[in-house]
Amino acid sequence: MLNAILVVLHILVSAVLILFVLLHAGRGGGLSDMFGGVSGASLAGSTVVERNLDRMTVVAALIFAFTTILLSLRLG
């Protein structure tokens, strides 16, 4: 039962992690480019959004790593 919960959690976290990584600013601008182009980057809130996205990405990556280790210990 615990293995099934871990697998489902691992799949959900991996999908969220993929989404967060794709939302990050690359060479094109990321969130600021998607929501308004150059004028969106000049807003004061865009840096806060990027910082919060960084934090959420780190949390998702830590949960992903934790579930990976737990799954390898339980299934291995």
C-alpha cells in the first residue's frame, strides 16, 4: 500500500517539476516573456514571481529526490 502511494506521489511530483522547469526563464524570457513580453519584465512583480518559482522548483526537486530514495529502498 505504501509503495503505491509513493509511486503516485513520485509521478505527480515529477509532472509538477517538469512544469516548473519549463516555466523558468530561458533565453526567451520565460514567464515575463509569456505574460506581456518586454513590458512585463519591467514590472516590479516579475522578479518576485521568478523568485517564488525558483523556491517552488527547489521544493519539488527535494520531494522528487526524497521519493526517489524511498522508492529505491522499498522496491530494491
